[in-house]
Amino acid sequence: MTDFSYVGHELDLFQHAVNWKTYYAKRLRPYIVGDVLEVGAGLGGTSRFLCEDRLRSWTCLEPDGSLAGRIEDTLTSRPLPAPARVVCGTLDDLPSNDRFDTLLYIDVLEHIEDDRRELVRSAGRVRTGGHVVVLSPAHQWLFSPFDKAIGHYRRYSARVLAHVAPRELSLVKAFYLDSVGMMMSLANRALLRAKYPTASQIRVWDSLIVPTSRILDPLLRYRAGKTVVAVWARV
């Protein structure tokens, strides 16, 4: 267990972004198989959109003890469809022989100062042929007071994110999501200056912007967006 305490307060806001989570879950699902490790599971809200009964197991790894406790409470009352457990800590706190078919970093890698070292450790935890999946905020030129307030060290381009991984991980795919959200962010600099979005802003984005992005993103061949995804396979 660690003494880490998460500095952000946005998790409760974004756990209601159902359209957004449903959208990226559909894009990530083909790479999520077998035994899954979700690194930085937060409140466990994302787990409910990604975990399915076809999976062998699901491990929520969360370094913040209070958040890990909330996940455990939620799983007690509302179990996931696959066998699940909660571990409070980081990759180093897992049993040394624990290996997984899928490692997930959903809005997490940007919070880790040494992202390269983190992915080196991930490569050591994923089985041959398994996947490491990263979803992160895109484009450093969109870095805002909100990013700083919730402990982001950076935002990524697809090219930069692709080159963070060690040679043991072979890039399968890198792409962007939420092209309309990116354009709205550029058009409304007031949003970029705000330290935190409001609940109403999240509702508008999730109910109007995300569904429009779902239509436009494939037309743009997933080459633009304010979120970037990279998928690697362990060779």
C-alpha cells in the first residue's frame, strides 16, 4: 500500500459521462481480453464500461487508499461481471509473479512523471501477445489550468505517445477521439482557462459533443481529437 493521495476532484463529475465512456469502450474492447489490470482505477467507474463476463479476471489497481476503498465498497454492492479484486498501490505492489493479458491506462499515464519507466514496468507485467492500452488527453497546446489542477504532467500527440513505450512493446495502433471536442476547446478559450469544468459543461459535452464526434471521427479517419489512444502488443 502507498501513501499517495490523488490531487484532482473531477472523478465524480466525469463518472456520469456515459456517452463518452460507451464510445471509447467500443473502440478499446477488441484489445481487452483474459486477465485485465486497470492501472489507476480511480472510482472504478470506467471498469463498468470495459469489464465483461467473457474476461477471466479484472484487477483494479489504485494508489490512493481512499479511492481504492470506494471501489471495494462499490464492488461489494455491485459486482463486476468478471471476477474482480482491488489492490491499493502501484505495479511494484503486485505479487512479483502476477501477469496479465491486458494492461489499461485510462486517463492515467499523463499523471505519472516518469511515463517511460512506467511502460517499461508494464511490459514486464503483460504476457506475450497481450496488450497495453493507453488513453490520454491529446495535444500539449491544449494544456490548461484544468490539466495542472488535476496533476497532469503533459498531454500527448499520437507520435509522442507511440515513442514512449520500450522496444518490448510493438505499436499496434494509435488514433484520436473526440474531434468536435477538440474544435470546441480551440473555439472557446474560456474553457481552457477554467480550472475545473462545471457539471453542466460536462453534461453538454457528453450529451451533444460526444455523439457528434462519434459521427465525425470515422470520417476524419480518427486523425483528430482531444483524446489520443495507443495500443501496443507484447512481443
